[in-house]
Amino acid sequence: MKAILKIKGFDDFFCVYLFFYQVIIEKEELRNEEKVLTEEVTAKTSELQHLEEELELLKAAAEMAYGDQNSIDFCFEQLKGQVDAKRCNITELKSQW
């Protein structure tokens, strides 16, 4: 009977040891997974910041292009108005001759 108790006691100790060993292994695996996920988040955050900066540059370029186009259109309309005014003046001068 004592031999059975000793073996049973050893088995209980061994089961507890295996349980804690398994917990330690799982804890280490979770730490490794956390490290990988943290690195991925850091990389994605950096990529996101880069894309946001690129978006801001593209927005600024689009505004400049749109502004330039408006400036060109505005200048064109002004010149067209000046040409039309000169035509009217020439027509009026011709009619006076």
C-alpha cells in the first residue's frame, strides 16, 4: 500500500509539474506572439503615417494645380475681355471715320 501511495504521490507531483511546465511554455508562446504583433502594429503605424504624409502632399499638389488652372482661366478671361474691349473701340473708331 505504501508503494502505491508513493507512486500515486509521484504521479500527482509529476502532473502538477507538467501542468506548470505547460503554463510556462504557453506563457512564452504568448510573449512571442505579443512581440510579433507589437512589431506588426509598429510597422503598420509607420506605414500609415507615411501614407498620411503622402496624401497631404498630393492634396497640396492638387490644390496648387487647381489654383494654377483657375489663375490661367482667370487670366485668359481677362485677356479675352481686353481683346473684346479693343475690338469694340476699333469698331467704334471705324464707324466714326
